[in-house]
Amino acid sequence: MQKIFSYQQLYQFTYSIFIAIGCNNEDATTATEALLAADLRGIDSHGIARLVGYVRLWEAQRVNAKPQIKIVYETPSTAVVDGDSGLGLVVAPFAMQVAIDKAKNVGTGWVSVRNSNHFGIAGYHAMMALEHDMIGMAMTNASALVAPTFSIERMLGTNPIAVAIPAKNQPAFVADFATTTAANGKLELLQRKNADAPIGWVQDENGNDSVDANILKKNGALLPLGSDREHGSHKGYALGSIVDIFSAVLSGASYGPWAPPFPAYVSMPENMPGKGLGHFFGAMRVDAFRPADEFKYHMDNWIERFRKAKPAEGFDKVLIPGDPEREMEIIRAKEGIPIVDAVVDELKKLGERFDIQL
Amino acid sequence: MQKIFSYQQLYQFTYSIFIAIGCNNEDATTATEALLAADLRGIDSHGIARLVGYVRLWEAQRVNAKPQIKIVYETPSTAVVDGDSGLGLVVAPFAMQVAIDKAKNVGTGWVSVRNSNHFGIAGYHAMMALEHDMIGMAMTNASALVAPTFSIERMLGTNPIAVAIPAKNQPAFVADFATTTAANGKLELLQRKNADAPIGWVQDENGNDSVDANILKKNGALLPLGSDREHGSHKGYALGSIVDIFSAVLSGASYGPWAPPFPAYVSMPENMPGKGLGHFFGAMRVDAFRPADEFKYHMDNWIERFRKAKPAEGFDKVLIPGDPEREMEIIRAKEGIPIVDAVVDELKKLGERFDIQL
């Protein structure tokens, strides 16, 4: 069912593929690290399993392997970055670095990005801020799979939000989540197992409840966080909309139902109102609010208090956002990363084309 | 069951009460406008129904009617404001104005607030940014009523987030929502009607599903947006946590289970790690990203496209965040504001004490 690879094996393979499609050494390194952060952290749907998809986008000339990424508009605390159709895995770290640099100067930095592509996991980019004693934020729009409350039309992507907050002795607080009830990757896992989805994750083409994990192929839609109106789906819809607007309307990327699709075989929407996919990044120096040591002391206290919250029967403990991914990263760095056979086969075929061994 | 009052009647009464407890003219005006924005917009739980509660906090010396609100820490794009235990209704507009002023200078402004109190509806403060062609954000922590995923202990408040985004010919996009499945005010409505709550809003003291709208009085808890783990409650828990940290850990207010309670009869938590309640405000000039006209043209396009999203059977149309409240405001400004009898009686008693007629 699956094979175990070391991080180094996957790194060498992925890096070589990015070099093979024309990335320079620096970009290939950046992209490989950003992509494999997902596999290390246990978010398998966003890691090496997507490498074939990125290469297909390059073949379809939707990804530019030699982008001239640049700042096209700025103020002391803001910038718009044009990704020149580069890999989001390369464009996003560039833009996050701009946010960090601005925060160094004026306390915070906010960067909206246009003309980019899928950027891997949002959490990786947000976490770039941590070593600078900054709070990091990252979000992105994505191709439309989500129906707003009261609708049967797919208007928004799963539009994730990540927020990383440094602490002192405790590990950082790292939230990273799709603004839908369940991310698309969760559906893909169920498809592989031929299992049903819980009620509240998806609806069919008429807006009825569905448990069919394949319903997106039948004009169904993912549901915003909250699932239905009574349980707050209008809040998930609002969150996904905010991500879309910050990422794409602020920057001049394509928004809402016009966001470019990830699968290269899906044709581009007509009359796109902007360029490519959009992202949004933020960095806030914690010492722009209070001395960093004081802030981190209280973050430790916050985290320790929440860890001690009384668990419900049947549960060991309350988790802090980022705990599961960090624990997974420790295990996988040591014991290797399991890749399901279907993905291994795909990667091998990809490698053969470029004469690169997995 | 209810009486109708004009906005002017409620304004005169509320203003007079704030003057009676010692607010100066400017603060009483600010507080009255912020408070009644809730009644106008149909968020009855956060409007004049809370006036008695504010007065009780003043009597308990937890609210200072003559605060010296000031900036205690700042960088070009950030500030921490100390509210000097003032009414949140007064402290919040002060802090939001600081954010707006900073945005004028460097593109964005971010203000974390400590030593404050309940600030009414978040949306009112976020919307202050709109007339400046800025995106406004407002959030606040609140006394703990919400159990994190896997827990039975109340650790977070309903911690709302508001985001207001200007458009051109379309009305502004205004999202304003608690990071729980249902706000506490929704439970209060059910209590009055003696009705059950839907599964997924609350849990009992052991963490079991409950439909009891009075369960918070029996050591139950509100559930984070998402309701349960399978439907993403860890995302609602993360959102509520982010609001708590931005509002209170950044500023030096009391966070998590130590947030001061709204009812004056509930004693203050022991060993509070900060001062009072915390808020967080943001303002981003849209022309810090692209020309304002261009941005607003695309916001119109975004809104118009979402309005045209295909509705599900049985629904007229897809709503844009802020639509219901704006429509309510138009009706209530014209036809008056209905106040339920129980609240009218309370207000009359309050008025008698200060010799003020409703």
C-alpha cells in the first residue's frame, strides 16, 4: 500500500525535477523545501503527491520556471508582488520575505501577490516569521470548489489561513486550516478507501446533503466551515471570501470563480479579471507591541494553560494548534515519509521522463 | 411582547445614562453611537439591552467613566492602547482611529488594546475605516464560555472578528461574526422562547451533545465554529485563540479563562495575567496595494458576481456579508427599533434611578 522514503531521498528527487523543468538552483531549493514541508508535517495532499501536477502546469505553460518575481507597488508597510507565473512554492517565500523586511522597518509588513500558482501549505510560509520573533500570516485563494451559503455554484476555493505565533520555551502556535469544513485532501483520502464522507462536508449539484466522496466530479461542492446556515456556514463563507479578496482583489489576481484551476487539463476560466492565483502574507514584529520577552513569556503561559484545560472523557489532552503537525515532523524526520503506492508509481513515471531515479 | 422606539428616543435615553454615570459629552456621544449601531443593525443582543450591564460594571468600579485613554507603545504601523478601564464603546473607536491614522502614514495600522471592556459590535469599529477607503478589522476577546475541541473547560470567549471592505457602487462587504457556531445572543433568544438549541451549538458539563439553551448555567459550554472535530471545530478553536492572542497577549490584557466577565455579579478571575479585556484593530489603505478606484471597481465586480451565484432551491439569492444588517438598518431607521418588554422594563427601572425618562 505504501513505501517509506527518507526526507533526503524525496529531496534529491524533487530538487532534480525542478532543475529538469528549468528552475535555477536557488528556486529549485526553495520550491523543494516548501513542497516537502507538507510531507514532513503529515499534510500528504499538499506535498510530493502534487509534484506531477506542478510539472503538468509547466508543460501547459501555466507555470514559468524562470520567473522575474518583483515588487510592483509599495508603501512602507505594504507591497504587491507580481509572481510572473512562477511556482507558488517560489513566489510565496519571496513575498513573505518582503513582509518580514517591511516589519523590520515599520513594525508590520503586508504583501498581496498576483500572477502566482499553488504555493503548497500556508503554514510553511507563515512560519518563516517565527525566527524573527514575528507573527506570520499566509493565505491564498484557489480554484473554485466551494458553494457559498444558500448557493449551488462553486465560487470559492478552500482558501486556507495560516497564523504562526512565536513562544519562548513552548513550541510556536501554528494554525493552518482550509476555510471549509473539510479540505479537499480529506475527500481524496476517502476516495482512495472507497469510503463515505460525513454529512456536512459536501453537497450535491442541487444543494442536498451528500456523503459521496466523489461528488465534486458530479457538480457537487465543498461546504464552507460550519456546513449549513444553522451551524454557521455563513461564517466560513465570509472567511473564504476575505481570503479571496485579500489575496486576489487587493493584488490584481483572478478571484472567486475565475481563480485558475490546479489540474492542467481543466481549461482556464473565460474573462479572467486578473492575473493568476493570489496570496496574502503578513508579518508583525511582536516587539512592535510589547517587549519580545514579555510577549513570549505570556505566550508560554497561554499555551501551558490551554494544555491543562480539562479534557472531555475519552480524550487525553487539549491540543494547541500546530501540535499534531510538529509531532508528525519529529517522527517522519527520523523514521521516513510514507508515500502511497499510487503516488510512488506516478513519481516513478515522472522520473523516467526526465531520467531521474526515485 | 415588544415596543417600538425611534432611534432618537433610544439615543436621548442612552446618552443621558452615560452622562449620568459621569461620561463627558464626547465620550457619551461616542458610546451611544457605538452601542445603538447594534440595535439599528438588528444585533439586539449587543445593543441597548446591554446598557444595564454597563452601568452595573460602572457601579462595581470595573468601568471607569472618565478614562485617560492613551498610546503606551508604538511603531510607525503599530500601537498598544491602554483603555484605563474605560467603556469599550469609547476605547475601541479611539484605538480604531489610531489604526486609521497610522494607515494614512505608512499604508496600514494595527492596534492592540488592553485594560478595556465590552465594545459592542465589532462591525461598527471595523466600518470606521470605510470612509477613508480603507479595509477595517476589529476583534475582541471576551469572558470564557467556549470549550476548545476535546475539552470540557471554558477557555475562550465568543471572540468575534469583523472585516469591512469598501466597494464603489455596491455597498461595502461587512463580515462580523463570533468564532463559535452560534453567538451567545442566539442562546438568549431561545431561552426567552423556552426553545431547544440545535445539536452542535453547546455541550453539557461532560462534553456531551446538548439542546438545552440554558446549559451555560449548568457548567456547559458553547462550541467553536465547526461544532465537533469531524466538522472542523479545531478551526473555530484556532480562530478564537488567534483573536484572544492578538487582542490580549499582544497588548497585555487578560487572556483565555482570565478574561474579565461581563456580568458584574461574577467575581473577577484570580491571578489575572494582564489588565482588563483586550481588542485588536487593523486598517489597510486599499491604495497601499493598488489605485483605490481600481480596487473598488473589482470589489463591485466581486460582489456582483457573488450576488449572481446560482441559488439552491428554496432560496432567492446568495447574500454578501453585511447584507442582512444593512437591510435591517434601513428598515429600523425608518420604522423604529423594537425592544422586547423585558428589556423595556429594565431600562425604565434604570432610568428611574437617574431620573431619566425613556
